Amino acid sequence: MREITAIDTNFFDRTDQNLRGVVCSVAALDIVDAIKSEDDPEQVEAGIFDQNVRIYLKRRNRINRRIIESALSDDNHMFWYQNNGITMTCDKVEIGPSRRAPKIKLTNVQIVNGGQTSNCLFEAAKEDRSKIEDVILLVRVIETSSEEVKMSIAETTNSQTPINVRDLRSNDRQQRQLEEVFADLGYYYERKAGQHADKPSSKRVDALTAGQAYLAYGIGLPETAKKDRGRVFGDLYDTVFAEDLTAIKLLTSFKLAQVLSEKKKEVRKKIRDGLTLAIGEMSLIDGSFHTLFAIRQICNRDEIDMWDFDLADAKVSEAIDVVSKLYNNAQLADDNFSSNRYFKDARTKDEVTKAVG
């Protein structure tokens, strides 16, 4: 249970819809104390932000630096007017009897909007707690036992300000399930961008990158994966993250894409070092998703399990050879050849299919 003190309050009650709301102004230090970890007061209790669609971006984010500077400035009395405040959901709100500055106890509280503000105030307090004693901010508290309503509030309150569509999907049931299964497999699935930045890069699986790879390998749309990455969490979300998608399928697609990414790095290094490239080797730069698609087609041709990484990985060299030859032929046939345009053309995928046989 967490507790804050309201400076002023307005109450809204919709018992017919299992909703209660409190809008109040709260001292910044009250928020700082409410979100600190009970195990380590120098750290924020991360669990309070589980349903927030964004992770804290720290001072590397320009807006967050400004929030911290504002809280510590001589004009920090303006904070209430300049900041949108925070929105919390909880299972239960208990409001003390005092008419002035009543204590508000919150059970199972989540900060679903204003996570950046909350964390920035926590950092500002660590820097100079006395400096932010006069900082006040607006707080909305919504009591509901409905997880669906909580998720809806988290999504809609964030969608009113600029936010990556991928982050809006980060709390979907399937995204959470995938995270759990990936954990069982020994990997850290990042529903939110940079979610596991402190973990080994070899064990991190970015949801967008994995979805993009699956779009090319699992669904067979390499040109879309190349030119419309944003659609993975946009209009193609239900196609990519369909009910039959498994963590193994996503992981295999991701790992194969990583193999090709390493080979692409080798090509770029050759270019930097002024080394001569093999015929068609340049195709890896723009055509890695078509190479991924070629692996899929080769697996289907040879009737092997495309979701067995080791079996599919053994077909990488042949797939590279197929795409590089097509690339070279297209380059020789067209004086105005554009690598980028070639791999954005839907017909190139058909050429790959025919070449594989």
C-alpha cells in the first residue's frame, strides 16, 4: 500500500461502472516517497510502473532533463502549471477524514501516465531534496478492479501525447505472455524499447526487430519488412502477433536475422577498408530480409523444419548466394539500377522463389 497527501481534492464516483476517481494536487516529495523502493530507498520501485507503456528514459532524454531542471530551478513554483501531472490506477482508494490535506491510501497502485515526471522528480530529490519542497503537481487517481479498464486508461492517456505505437502495444496480453516464455528460454524479450538495457545484448530480443524478422521469414513479406517496419506494431500487428505465433518462431526469425546482420557488418567493414567485394555481396546491405525469405523458401523446398534454427542456419550460405546472383543480374540489366528500389519491389520476392526452385 502506498500513501500520498492531497492538498485539494475533487471526487468522482461511478459505482454503476465500478469506477471512482480523485483529482488532487500533491507535493512532489510525496510522490517521491510514494514511489521509492522499500528494499532500497535510493531506487524507484519499478513495479509501480509495470502498466506504464513507456520505460523511464533518464537524463539522456531532452524533455526529462528539462523536467529535472524545472523542478530544481528558482521558478519551480510554476511546475504545476507547466506539467501535465500523473495518472494512477489502483484497486482501492482510502481517503482520510480530514477535510484539509487528507491522507489517501492506495492499494496496488500503478502510475500509468507520468512515469517520466515521477522518475525525474525522484532524481531531482536525490540531487537536492530541499530544493523541490515547493514543487506541486496534479494527480489523478482512478480506482477500479477491472484490469481491462486499467489497461485502457494506460493506453488512452498515453495516446493523447506523442508516443511510439509499439509502446502502446507493450502491455497486450500476448506481449506479456511472450515475455514470460522467452524468460523460460533464457532470453529477455523487450516489450518496451530498451526494457532490458542492463542485460547481456546476446540475450536481449527486441520485440520490434523480432517482429520485423518474422514478417519476412514467418509470413513471407520481406519487402514490407524492409520498407514499412512501423507496420509491425501498426496495421499488421494482428498479422504478425497472431494467436498461433510462438516464442520459438519469433526467436528463430530473430536469430537468423542476427546471423545476417553480422554478415552485413562484415560487408560494411570490407567497404570501409577498401577491400574488393565478391560479385553480388553488396546485396546483403539492402537485401537481408529477402535473404531471410530465401532461407524460408529453401527450407520449404527441402522439406525441413524452418523453425529449427540449426537446420535453417545451415541454409544461410545458399540463401545469400541466391539473392546475390539475382542482385548482380538485375544490376547488369539496368543502368539506372537502385539497390534500395530493387528490394522494395514486391516482384523481387517472386524472383527469389523462382530461383530457389
